[in-house]
Amino acid sequence: MGKDSKIEWTDHTFNPWWGCMKVSPGCANCYAETLARRYAYNIWGPPAVTKRRTFGDRHWAEPLAWNRAAERNGKRARVFCASMADIAEDHPDLPPQRARLAELVESTPWLNWLFLSKRPENYASMFHWFSSGNQPPDNVWLGTSVENQEQADKRIPILLQLPAAIRFLSCEPLLGPIDLSALLTGWRTETKPTPAHIIGAPPATDYARLSFIRWVIVGGESGPRARPMHPDWVRQLRDQCFVSGVPFYFKQWGEFEYGLIRKDDHFVGGFHVKTKSGKIAITSALVLDGGPVAAVRVGKKRAGRRLGGREWNEFPELQP
């Protein structure tokens, strides 16, 4: 887990503002919207009818302190931006905030900024770095969220058109199978330096413009309305990454454990499902498409994040 974040794959989380509008199935049970409503903030919805919550100087100074600490330690830190917003949302409140964010990124070279958006088509028009053939600073990683094949086919080609030190995907919540095999191997056909996630590789700037995905994060949905995730979807993405040499990070199973239903295990009023926790007798479970697999709600903590007997905590590594 991150030092200043509950999100496992980052060290810090920075939200330049709060608020957003739902755009695809992955947004249906948005934890950020739920949290905002808990505080009675009316910041989720169309720009015409909802404002966005912005912050003062003290909030914006936090990454400067993180940058100083990273420089003292001689080790770069990852900053996820943003968990409570989409930094590429088109909203009239946000151009000044986005300009301030760009300045902050440029003044914190010891932080790797992990930009994540469901609107990658807006990156180029909303950040000055992309104008006149320029590219973002080397400490900017560009990502997009893809929850199923439809969104992958829509968003990833746009992301691949943008220059970045690292391009990454967040398949959270994973709502269907995704085939990324054609998008993970571009570097193998190029006469370029070895990618930096291999120890001893040259700096990222030597190959920053190559069109490929360099990191994949996968996770199941949590919360009371969580939707299940077939284990085969996760395994397929892991295997695609392994074959292509792309770092794979498995965040969590979410609310469910999964197990095979055996024909001889049915009994009156229910059946047994064998999961990693053992044989569970249940009277109801969601039987998933793609095989005799049942999803049993056990809670996020019990479901855990082990896949194939181990945790997958792989990261793309860059030179200091």
C-alpha cells in the first residue's frame, strides 16, 4: 500500500479537484462519488448543473514536500492523479486548475505522475505539453481505464497516439475479457533500447515515443454493489503481460471468492463451491458465464489479492 495512499500501486495520491461525470459501465459504482455524497458534496454530474470542488495553496503544496523527500532519499515516488476526479474532464471550472497541475508536475521532477483518465481523447487539447509536436515531461505517465473490450478498443488507440515516458492501463473494475496481445509487444519489433522495466536498461527518454503499453493494473470491484470478475479474465491478462514482458499488477479480487461447482456437490437447497478458503456450502451464488464458476461474496479483505498462489506487484522501473 502507498505511503500516503490507500491505493496499493502508488506512493501518494493527489486530487487537484473533486468531482466528475459518469461516462461508461466502469463508473456505475464509483467509490469516489459515494465518498463525495457522504460529505454532502454535489459535485457528481453534468458540468451544466454541478460544480467541482477545488482546493487552496496548502493542498497544492503537498507534492512539493513529497518531491523534496524523494530527492533526499534518492528514490523517485509515484503519485496517482486522481482518485476523486478525471483530470481530462471537460468542465468550465477546470482549465485554471489543470494549468496549475501542469506547473506543479514540472516543478516536481522526483515524482512520477500517474495520470489516469477515461477520456484520453482530451489529453492533447487540455495540456499544453502536446502542442506543436511537444511531449510531456519524462515524469508523466499517461494511463487510461479500460473495463472491457469495448472500452479497450475505443480508448487504447487514442492513448497510443500520445507521447509519454510510460503508457499504462487500469483494468479496474474488470468487467469482461480483454485481449491486449497486439498492444503489448510493439517494442519487440523496434530496433530500440531495451524497455526500462528490465534492470540495467537505458533512460526512458530513449524510447518514450514507442507505441506500446508498458504497465497493466487489474482489479475487481469492491463495495455493496460490486460486480463479479471471472478468474479467467484476470489470468488471461496476466499471461498476455508475461509473454510480452510487460509488468503486471494485480490489485484485488474485490468482494468475491471464486470456485468451481462440481456436479456431484449439489444438495437440497444449494451446493458446495470449493474456493481458496475451502469448501463452502451456499444456497445461492452467481454462476458466471464461461464455465462452471460461482462467485461467492466474502468481502474484500477475505478475498485478498493472490493469484496463482502469489501476489503480483510488478512495476515499470525508470532510472532516477
